[in-house]
Amino acid sequence: MSALNSRTLALAAALALLLGAHAAHAQLERFALVVGNDTGRDGDAQLAYAETDASRVATVLEEVGGVRPENLVLLRGQDAATVRRTLIAINDRLRAASGQTVLTVYYSGHADQSALHLGASSFELPELEQLVRGSAASFRLLILDACRSGALTRVKGGSAIAPFDIHLQERVAGEGAVFLTSSSASEDSQESDEIKGSFFTHALVSGLLGAADDNGDGRVTLDEAYRYAYEATLRATSRTFAGTQHPTFEYEVRGQGDVVLSTLSANSPNRAWLSFPEGRTWLLLQGSSEGAVVGEIASRDRARHLSVRAGQYFVRGRASDVLLEGAFDARQGASVSIDEARLERTAYARLVRKGGGEASAVYSIEAQGNLRTGLIDDGGLCGGAGLGLAIALHSLTIKPRAGWCRGGFSNPGIRATLDEYDLEVEVAHVWDIGRFSLQLGLTIGGALLHQRFSTQGIAQPRTSSALALSPTIGVSRDLTERSYLYLLVLGSTYLMRSEDAQTRAVSFGPSFALRASLGAGLRI
């Protein structure tokens, strides 16, 4: 079921379309009915964001689409009878209106090929289309939106169907029709838990608030808004389980140039102007980190500003290796530049351990120096180096490593040199405390030991292997978002085969050693 995002887009576009296109010729009065319902029939999955998206669309229409509050009706969770009565009442007002008028009807929720599912009730599509077509409005726009939702995706509406094809057969002379859909005929529209709504609606709203203003003239045109929403939707959905979603666009407008959908003024007394640094993607939320999503500026967007209502906001910036977060106050008429130095910085490895962020794992390359106490018949410290990969997951951090060390001993008449080659895997749980991280884990591995002798007599070199089990404790400290230092201490038990150099007697048993490793890591 697909179309939530698309309908929103079309809605704001068409509304603003009439606003910008006719303002110079006549007073245009705009009416809108916006409907969202998270509940469908028995068997329909409970939706997450249909009603939320409807609220966002209504806000956009009022703030930048030119719909006066008295001409805007928002219905959330209402049945078919309520929607029908409300649409008939709006049509009655349109017949009594003078001058040019526009009607936009937006729906987000469950549906199938024949009807909208408003709770247990149904609103047949032919009846809805007839009520819209029969309106006295100079311009009519019908937007139906069904989509996918969830952390990965879950089908919105119970089963996937092609988007609804709505064709406006009649047009008022000199007027226009606009069709904006969130996906092509063979795709499902999608929504996201992170942005708390549909990808397409989110992109459209962000674009109308300034993200689509490529030329920086303070006006967002229909072409700018659609191009921005199209590119942003493709970019976001290309990383989802459901796959890439392709918005579509079709419109017919007579005697009109490029249509302005929103006008953004930095001097508006009840709004503020926000500017965002380049190189990162910024998500803007109302009030706090748990607040409603207001808009987004992507890392590749040329326009780096949003026009918002004055108030408290929370910003979240993402780069390849770090999350930046912080709250700030946007006062009336103010121009606020987001200052990264004032934001809290969190490396993505910590986000993964908290169960947050976009990534499910963070990878690092680690290099370390090792120092181990002596083993049986070893007799001396063994110093060397190691190289490994750290994979930070939600519950555990896994570190496969390869290492080498050299040690030995010297007695009157004989000198021995030992080379140890290790392959091991460390599994640890990590606790982040301030700028430090503590870890407790277990390292399992195998070692190959090669010992050579220098003596006046005869002493053959010998090679043996061992299994090692090592409880591990460590501490690390971030230097930057990508780099860190760490210290590990291992208490190792080697289960090994040993041979006496003089008697050639072979024994098999444990040997104990302590190892310390000091290293550095780089997240990739």
C-alpha cells in the first residue's frame, strides 16, 4: 500500500501552487481536509505514523501553504462517516465562496484497491473521488497515501498493492491539476522510526522549510520542492530493506510559470532562521531528543538553512564516525548558526553499544605492543606486537588478532631465543564511562612457539604448539571521534606440549603467564 509521502507532497505543492500562481490575479482562498488513521480493519496491522504525517501535512499547509486555520480540518482516528460529513460540509462552503478556490484532500492510513479503511468502517474510493470531483473548487487535489512502516519495514495496510492511480478528467479553464506520488506504480512507500514518519513527506516538509531553496532566493518553487523530495527519498530508501522508492510527478497548469510553494523570510517576527554546517546530515527535532521531527538538512544539500517557528529545538548531526547532539533556543526573528563546538560528540561505537544509531556494527583497526612473562622452559620476558580488527556490536565487542613476540634466556654455556606466533579472538563486554571505556572479556587462541639454542654443545631447535585461554580486562580512551588508545591485561593459561632440550623427554600440561598490551585503534 503506498502513497503516504506522495500525498503529502502533492497536498502542500498543490496548495502552494494555487497560492503562488494566482495571487497576482485574484484573491485565492484555499481549503484542506487532512485525514490520518493508524487503525484499519481486523487483520490490518496497527500503523505507527499515518496520523503523525497527517498532522505534519496540516502544519505545512497552514505555515507555508497559505491555508487559513478556519479553512483547514485535520481528522485523526475518525471513521468513514465523520470524514464523509466533513468533506460534504467543506464542499458546501466552497459553493458559497466567491473568487478562485482550491480544495485539497489528503489521506494517510490503511486502504485497498476499492476503499479506505478507517477503523472498522470503509470509505469507497469511487464515492470519495466523486465528492472531490464534484466540488465547486477551481482546483481540486486528491491525495491517498498508504505506505510501509517500522524499524526495518512492515507492510502498511496488511498487503502490498500498487499506488492508487487518480486521474482528473476535467479541469477548470485556466486552472491546473497536480499529481505527486511517493512511489512508482510497482513500489511501496516507506516510513522510518527515526524520522517518525514517511521518507517522502519528511523530505517534502524539509524542502518547503528551506532545504530545497537551491538558489537561496527565499522562495521554494514546485520544481525545487519536487526535485529535492525525489532525490532525498531515493537516497534514504536505497538503504532500507524494502528497497529504493521512486517518487513520481505529473501536473498540468495553464498560463502559469514556475510556481512558488513557500516563501521564507529571515525577518518574520514569529519565526527563526537556522543555518547548518556543511559536511554532515542534520536532523532537527522540536524541544528535545524525543520531540517531533521538524526537518532535515542532508550532507549533500546545497541549501543549508531552515525556517522554523520560534522555540526550543534539539539538533542531531551525523558524520561517518560521530554523532553531534544538543539543544538550543531559536528566538523570534533570530538567525541561529549551529555551532558544532557546543554540541555533545559521541563516537558511533558508543552508539552501537547503546543500541542506537543507524549502524549495527562499528569496525576499527587496532595495532598494539605486547609484553608477556615467561613460560615453562622459556625463562624470560617476550616482547612483540599485534594487529587486529575490533567489531563493536550492541552487546559484545569481538576482536580477532594476530601477534608475535620474541623472548629467551641466557645461561653459562647456552643461550635460547623463543619466537611466538599467535592467532586469537577476544570477546568482551564494554562499559562506557565518561571519556573512558572499560571492558571485561575472554580471549581464546592458539600459539606456535619456535625455540632456537646457541651452545658449544648440540641443542636442536624445537617447535611446539599451544592453546591459550585468557581472561581479559582493559580500558580505552577516545582521542578523537575515530581514534583511541587502549590497555589490556591478560592472565593466560597455555595448554602446551614441551620437550626437555637435554633428555628429549616430552610432557603435556599447563603453563601460566601474564600479558600486557598497549595499543591504538582507528575506526573505519
